[in-house]
Amino acid sequence: MLNDDPLSLAVRVQEFFKKKGLTLSVAESCTGGLISHYITAVPGASGFFEGCAVTYSTHAKVRMLGVSEGVLGSFGAVSAETAAEMAGRARALLDTDFSLSTTGNLGPDALEGKERGLVYIGLASRTGKPQVIRLDLRGGRDENKQEAAFQALKFLLDAAKRGMLE
């Protein structure tokens, strides 16, 4: 699963964001703050990282981020639509250039009729429509959490390399 060190990815994200003068925020659900942990484990993160909202419950997604109850009611907390809205709302709330989000089911059981290991990662910017990727993870709960956080950082870095973040 993990084919790189999450901290080395966090270093590369920081280098890119600082070089470009960009800011980042994160809205985490299933990863519970792990992405933010990796980002802030690297000295100098305050030069680009504004903060994180850990909105684990549906109630928190609505109250803290302003995620639409209509989106949650129609698609569920574990959905591409919710991931996109979480990223967009966190970006606007913290007034950052970019925002990552995670929402998913790490297990052990099905949630909202969705299988264990289903995770959506959202990426929003000041311009353009949010992008979302889907992961179907096969590990245990802790392994899935680590893999989701790693893949979120990788998604962000890959988007940077594609030029989305410029």
C-alpha cells in the first residue's frame, strides 16, 4: 500500500506551496486529523498551512463547515459530493488557495450501505470545480486511515505537478 513515506510527501507539498506562495487547509472526517499531523510534523508548516477542521460526524460537517443537509441526505456522508463540498467549504472558511478533504468508511462494518474501505478525497481551489478521487481500500481500520491520508497528500502533490495548483 504505502509506497513512500508520508512525511517525505509532506515535505514536498510544503516546498511547492511555499515556493508558489500558496495556502492550504484541510477538512478531515475518516482520517481524523492524520493529514494535518503529517503536514505539521514538518517544521515550517505555518508558512503555508492555515488549519484543519476534523468533522467526524454528520452534525459537525453541517455545523462547522456548512455542508448542505441536502447533499448529506441525498448522497450520504460517504460520497464524492460530500467530499467536494467539504473541500470547498473548508477552503472558503479558512480563505486558502487550496483545501483537501476526506470522508469515508474505515470499518469495521458497512456504513450507509457502503462497504468498509470506501474513501473519497476532495481537492478544491479558488478557481475551478473541486476534484474528487475514490479509494477502495482493503486493509484494516488503521491501515486504511494511514493509506487514505497518504493518498490525499499524493493527490495534492500530483495535482501540483499537473499544474492545477499554479
